[in-house]
Amino acid sequence: MKINRITFIFSTIVLLLMVPLLAMQFTNEVNWTLSDFVIAGILLSVTGLAIELVLRNVKTTKNRLIFCGIVLLVFLVIWAELAVGIFGSPFAGS
């Protein structure tokens, strides 16, 4: 079952990354470079594997929800920073 969940995680990441790839074929408003795809893939992979780690190691449902929520919150903050630069760090796109 653990292998199936990891396969599901990486399959979902591939499907999510295909959305901007397909959008780039039909519109000029989506303009991702190879580095955008690599960074998005890394960010999604780390998030998915962190959630998998939480699900494997945390026993109670309440704690699983809390830790998965924290992982998702960190993901969203990093994603927003990379997308629009909410904190003005050097990692934000300019």
C-alpha cells in the first residue's frame, strides 16, 4: 500500500505539471521555462513526500491533520512567494 501511495503522489505531480504545459500550447499567457517546471516539480515532490512521511509516522488522526495542515501551509507560503513575492525575498520572481 505504501508503494501505491507514492506512485499516486508522483502520478498526481505529473498530471499537475501537465496543466501549464498544455496551457502553453493554446495561449501565450502561460509562459513557463524549464526551470519553472523543475522548481514546481521539486516543490510538489517535497510536499507530497512530507505528507507521506506524516501519514507513515504519526498515529492519531488529529495529529495527522495538524501536521499535514502545517505541511500544506508551508507549501502555499513558498508557492505564493515564488509566484508573486509576498515577502520580497530574493527567490521571488521579478
